[in-house]
Amino acid sequence: MPRAMINVPQSVPRGTVFEIKTLVSHPMETGFRPDESGRLRPRDIIHTFVCTYNGEEVFRAELFPALAANPFLSFTAVATESGALAFHWTDDHGATHTETARITVT
Amino acid sequence: MRRLALALALMALPAAADDRRSGFDYMGPDTQAMQRDDTANPGMLWVRDGEALWTRAEDGRSCADCHGAVDGMRGVAARYPVFDDAPLSLEQRINRCRTKHQGAAPLAYETQELLALTAVVAHQSRGLPAAPDPDPRLDAVRAEGERLFRQRQGQLDLACSQCHDENAGKRLAGNPIPQAHPTGYPLYRLEWQGMGSLQRRLRNCQGAVRAEPYAYGSAELVALEAYLMARARGMPLETPAVRP
Amino acid sequence: MTELTRRSLLAAGTALLLVRPAHATPQAMAEAIRAFAGGAAKAQPGRVTLDLPALVENGNSAPLTVAVDSPMTPDSFVRRIAVFNEKNPQPNVAVFHLTPRSGRAVVSTRMRLADSQTIVAVAELSDGTFWSASAEVIVTLAACLEG
């Protein structure tokens, strides 16, 4: 179970733009590193990140092996209404890890 | 007598201006910013894991069952290594608790779980000055650690002190040589792309001078930890630090 | 073996020559940019700022921030921002998809750098135009090709 940290302000005035910061534990194995015997370790990365705001997609990122391990992503969104922000990370095995955060729009 | 003199020397406050610097000061501004921001510091992922492990029961008993909330660990890591019936690093103490009080198997060094537990405990002491355990039985351990610190080793025949005492602040192929104060461990090292213990770092250095690294948990590494933390007395803990 | 050899060279104080097998090249990066920009369109310099440190202590992780000057309204917004490199094993770094709900076109992340190189960011606007910015980065310790 990967560990993820989400940083979102708890309460934001309507119409303002707020920052969302995310951090998730993942080695982002590139597929270009050899192991001790010289064989390449197979690629194993998170390739897609999606953020939805009350179910509507507001941000998506396609990630490649050039992203650093334990990927950090910071982006913004407009505070439209109170509700749930959802964050989905999908990896090369097809598994998706989801976190949610509540936001109050005043 | 020599032990006493050493103990007094180590216990005495430095009279001259303190020109000790954390490895933090030698880093570029971006890496410093990464350490300062808890929402961007990857080491905090291990602290969060540690918070969860702290309350997870092993064979019916969690750390919290004896120790209460983890913030009660404030000040603990600042004293380590300590002397129980033997010199103990924080990792060894955690493993003792697991085997003696939780009926759990010890965790190997550098496993994600042990790093997480060490990180969350040491994180409670962030900002507090390193305050080595005053138990006099540690004097001989620190003296041994200092001896190892000053001893030439490896094919490159270098002692730790030659780089970290005599040449700290100068550059080695583009990167500054820090003074080697281990106040941020366990820490997130960009070179490792992950979290690691002080013992891992010490073993890396030994490999770098082409010496056979001491085994994890060995008396030599615990002695070095004890010496280095006494040498860093008074400097604030930074766990989880970030280093290049 | 490679790491010990490198470190012993470093300790001896000699300048280090890193010999790299050919992976991505500036041409591969140009190809990837063309593919992103849909072949026909050309990316013009401007509107995009790409922030990377000029000197990176460890190529395993370099912070980057890309921003595009755009009102981010439904009539005028940034659809995608792509980041490319010229010397890592392959030229793509990330593609960010934004919407008018993003509010601002600013994204930060951390990337790997196999060597000192040029990084390019290309933004696709809702009006179909493409804009770009580039940054030069020097790496003192390389990432991907270690080991």
C-alpha cells in the first residue's frame, strides 16, 4: 500500500485559486537500471495521476521514467464549491491508489 | 584517567565560537527547501508510515500500548545511542522492544518498517539539541568511536577525520564535504532515492574508501554513532533530513 | 564496481570523464516535441517559463516548475504542458493536462537528470497554438545511467 500525502487548504474563499501538493511513495523504477548481475530491472512506475473535484477531472499528469522517485506533484484549482477532491495514481501493473481530501469553500 | 579526561572533554561546553555546521548548510537552496517543506519532503512519507506502525499491534501489543501517543517520544532520539546492558542505537532499542515486549521478530536495518519507526521517533525530537546519554559506560564506547573516526582505512587509506574534520567545507569533485554531524537521521538521500539510516551512510563512506564496511548493528558502527552524536552535542535534530 | 571506481577517481582529485552510451539525443527530443505538437504546428518561444536550478547536486532529483501565461478561462486556457529532455534514456518527462478549473497554469514536480542537458517545456493552448521554453541544467552527479 503506497503512502501518499496530500496538502490542500481546509477552507478557501469562493473563486480563489488554491494550491494542491501531493507526494506518493514509489520507487519509479525506470527500466534502465541494471541489477547486480547486469540484467535490467523491469520498468515499474506510476504512469498516470488524476485529480477530480466533486467527480469532475481538473488535472491529469502522464508520468514517464524521468520523474524522480517518490513523485511530487503540485498544481492549482479554482475553489468553486465545497466537496471532495480525489487523487488517483495508476501504475504499470494497472493498480490504482486513491486518496481523498475535503475542501470547504466559503 | 584518560577515560575521565575524555568524558570531561566531551561534556564540557565549547568555550570558543561554535563553527560547527549541519550538512544542511552545505546544500543548495532547492534541496534545503525540500527539507524545510513537510509537504514536499519525501522523508515525511516514512514518518507517516511510522505513525501508522506505532499503533499497529504485533501479537496483541502495539508501541502505543506501552508508550502512549508517539509525541511522547519527544526528546528520546536526542539522547541516542544509549547504554542499557550494552550500547544501543535507536534501531536496536526498537528491535529490543519488539522481541521482548511485543513478541515480534526484529526488523533488519534498512527495511521500510524499521526506517519508518526510527523516523517517527526521531522526528519527535526535531529541533531539540543533541543531548547524548550521560551514562558513564558510554565513555569507552565514544572513545572507541573516536578512535575509529581517526583511523585510516581501506585501499584509499583515508580516515573519516581527514575529510570531515580537516577538509570540511572544501569541495570533492563539485560537491562540498560536510562536517558529518548526523543530526538528521534517518534521512532521505537523493543518491539513494529513498530513506536510510546513519549506519547505511557510514557503510557507504567505508565503501568509498574501499574498506570492508562494518556489519549493520556492529559494535563499531554503534561506537561511531555514539562518538558522532557527542561531537554534534547541542546541534538541533533535523529528522527527516534531506541530503544529496 | 562503477561507483567505487568513480569515487576513487574523485578522491584522487582528477576531473571525471563520464562516457555515456547513446540513448536519447537532441534529435529524439525534437522528434518527441514534433509528435506532441501534432507534426505540423511549430512551438514558438514565449509565454512559458521553465524553472530548474542551474546546478543540480544530484541528478536523481531536480525540482522543476513550469508556468504558462494564460487567463485560464473557458475561452483561453492551457490544454497541455509537456516537458522533454535530451540526454536521459528517453525524451519524455511528463505531460500535464489542465482545464479552466485549474485557475492557473503552474505545475511543479521533480525529475531525474542523467547528465547536464537542456530541458524543454511545450504548452498547447486552447487556440491551438504551441509555445515553448528551455532551461540548461548542470548535474554534478548523474542519475539514470548509474550502476
